[in-house]
Amino acid sequence: MRTDLLAYYFPQYHADPRNDVLVHRGWTEWEVLRAAEPHFPGHHWPRSPLWGAADEADPAVGRRKVEAARAAGLDGFVLDWYWFDDGPYLNRFLDEALVPALDDGDFRFALMWANHPWHDLYPATAPAANSGPATWFHAPTSTYAFERATQHVLDHYLTHPAYWRIDGRPYFSIYDLPDLLQAQGGVAATRGLLDSFRIRAADAGVDVHLNLVSTRFVDDRLDVLSALGADSTTHYTWWHHDDHGFDRFPVAPYAHVAAKASKSWPHYLGQETVPYLPNVTVGWDPSPRTERWDHDRDRGYPYTGITADRSPEVFGTALREAIEVAERAGAPAVLINAWNEWTEDSYLEPDDRFGTAYLDTLSRITRERRPRSASRA
């Protein structure tokens, strides 16, 4: 069984009407990247994209990204997709640049509904030592919002010819399981809501593959995933593996974190009740999203511990191992965090520090290890 390889994509590198009001007209996260500062010797900020601070909603930019990702051996992007109680957010890259670039190729896309609260992280300014950043949008909690969001996905994306499928079923992921459970009041009500989505999809001739992202913030995680009827689970980032993010704080060696992750994959893949998709994380450092990185284990994102000294070589070793264990276990995919999480230090796109080394590493591995997969139709 061939294992697909997709990377998460974060779409805040284009202007959005909400950000025009909340920050200033034309604002994008490129401004946060440019303003990033080092907090200790060897802390390599800021960074500059070799492709420039491009407007990702430009169709030409979308085509360039797709062509580069395909050339490096990726099978597709999993888009961080946003829909709050009052509607969509950050959708222009998907609708104006990505989907139009996929009409005649074998590159795929899928959606992960990032249903978490949206905070002021640009940069975060905490008024007190024990507080987090201000909340701009609360997590979408109403049944109405869930139904509108999932119906929009069903109407506009899940039947698209380029949508990524697992065994013929379009993959749809939900990121924030704790908020979903809290909003519905528990497992039983949440299962009912998810089942209602499946029924609406089935009425439209769509059999959804529902992925629920694993997190350390859910007790009895595997039992909950099974009770909710999840078709698969994964992690969004290695920071989600341990109770406090990483077992070394505030700076964890990247090679150490990668080794721990690779040791965990056989365990997760052995959970037969809920199939697991291994995650490989390029790096982790959200300090650019803070005015002052006064890190604290209990304070939460973005004041977290970080990885240090990441390298394409260690990333490549981890990716090879993930693909190997996934193929042995028959897992349908390995997911990479991320194509462009620049202000979390997790990106494959070329920069002024590594050049194209990450894409070159990815290309070598995909050429060595597997034929092109295109889609699990």
C-alpha cells in the first residue's frame, strides 16, 4: 500500500477583510515575520523568504507553490481552514489561488477545520504575567455554525476532482477536539452532530473520511475518538505529544524531539481501533508571535518551549522513518507540519538561512522511497 505525503498549509499570507479591520488594511503575517527578534545567542530570527513576501492569493503564486510542492514529491496540501460563528476567514488562498491551480494536475488538497479560538498573536501582548493573549474570535460553538461550515465544505470542496481521498472517501479533519466536545456538552452530543454531517454528506453521495486531531488535552483520548466514530487521527505538531509540549524546557534540541516522535509512531500506529497518520514537524518556535518571549510551561501558546538547531538532515531522517513505519503499518499518509508555518518556525519553503535544503531533502527522499502516489482514490 502506497503512503501519501501531504503538508499542512497556513493561509495568512494574503489580505483578509477581518485583518483589515483588526490590524490595518493590507496586513498579512509577513509583517510578523519581518519583525521577529532573537531572544538568545543562536536564536536565528528574523528570516526572509527566498520567494519574497508574496501575496498567496495571487493565482500565479498559487501555481508556483503547487509546482514546487509537486516537484519535491508532495501529494498535496492539507489547508488550515477557518470558519467561525459568523462565517469564513482566510479563505482567499484556497478559493482564488489553490483550487484554480489544480484543474489539470495530480496534486491534491484537503481541509482541516481549525476550529480553535483566534487570538491576537501579531504579536501577542500579555497584560499580566499569568495571562494569555487577547481573544479576537471565540471558537465556533453553535450547532448552526457547525452545520453552515460543514455544508459549505460539502457544497464547494469535498466533491472537487482534486480533493484528497483515502480509499475513495474525501478526507476532512477537525483540529480542536476539546473545543468541539465542550461546545456540544460531551461525547454523545458531539457524536450526534458528527453523524448528522455524515448523513447530509451521504445524501449528497459523499462518504466522508473524518479525521479528528489528537491532543494531550483530552482524557481517555482513544476511547473518545472511538466513541465519536473517527476514521483516523493524527497530531498537528510534535509539540502536542507531551503533557507540557516538550520534556526539555524552554529549549529542546530538535534531534531529541525528533527521536522521541519516531519512537512514538509504532505505539500510535498499533492503536487498531483508530488508524493513525504519523506527523513529521519541521520545527517549533512561535516566539515571533510574542512581543516578549517570557516562556512558561503553564502559560500556554505562544509562550511555549521551542526546538533549537533544527536541520534538513535531521528532518530528513525523521521523514524517512515516518514513511517506513507508515508503509509497514499500512497507514494511508504521513503529514508534514508544515509548508509555510513561518512564524512557528515550521516551514518547507525556501528561506535565507537554509535556502532550498528542505525541499531538496524532501525531493531526494520521495525519489528514493516511493513512486508518485497522486491520490488514494
